[in-house]
Amino acid sequence: MMNKSLLAVLNDAERLLVGQTERAELAALDEDAAIELEARIRRARNKYVGQYRRAASAAVAEHGGRGKARPENTRASLKAEAFEVALSRVSRRVAALARQSAVELRAERIAAARAAKQGQGPGARGAAPAAGPKGPVVTGEPAGDRALRSPALAKRRASTRAAGARRQAKRASR
């Protein structure tokens, strides 16, 4: 629950917007809806932060600084703070939903890779997969990082690095 003094400065529409950031309402949102709500809250926060800064900077000549002008500008400051609190709630929820969808996506990709490795990939009904827009041909060769770690490739890579180092040393000694 948000501080009552922060809610008191908001109008009805703003209060409804901030009310959508309560725990129960956020739990009902999917990732896209939470991102859209986060964008709306961020726009409102930026609006009131901008109003606060403009009004306070206009009073700098009179008071000597934005901070000293703050007592006359508390309404915009409180509104900005209310939306900042709401934004932090929504951002935490968006982050949690993003982590959750990343875990689900990773599980799907691992399952698809395992199915492809066993020859049960999508559309692989006993026929050899065709190379094309669907992806590379699945062969018996090691895939991923294992394909890059053979002793012959390691020796070639070391030889290339040594040759480059010799060239650089020769150039530096001139």
C-alpha cells in the first residue's frame, strides 16, 4: 500500500493508474500488459519530474537553488514521488515476468534441441531434413562449443596467435 500523503495529491485518473500497481492487479497482468503499464507510469513520472524541475528552476533566481525552492513546489514533487514508487513496483513485476518467460523459452529451446538431436525435430518424420530457411542440416558432427575444441584447431589457433605476436613484435622493434 502506498503512503496516504502521496495518494492524496493525485487526481482520480492518476489514483486509478497508481492503483493498477497494487500486488493483486499486477499479478493478473501478462508480460505485455505489464510492459504497457510500465510505459504509462514512466510517462506520468517523467511528466511530474519535468514539472517539478521547471518550476523549481524558475525559482532559482529568487531562492538560490532548486532545493531551496522545494517547499513551494511540493505538489509536483509528491506526484513525481508517487509515480516513482508505482514505477518501481511495476518494473519489479516486469523483471519477474521477463525472467519467467526467459526460463520457459530456454526450456523450449532445450527440448527442441534434444528432439532435433534424436532425429525427432519438427517436421523430421524419418526423412533427412532439407537445408534452407528452416535451419542447417543435422549431421553426426559435434555441435556448439564442442565443434570448436579439437586439438588440431587449438594448435592452428595457437600458431596463428604466435605469428601475429611475432609480426607485432617485429613492427614494435622498428
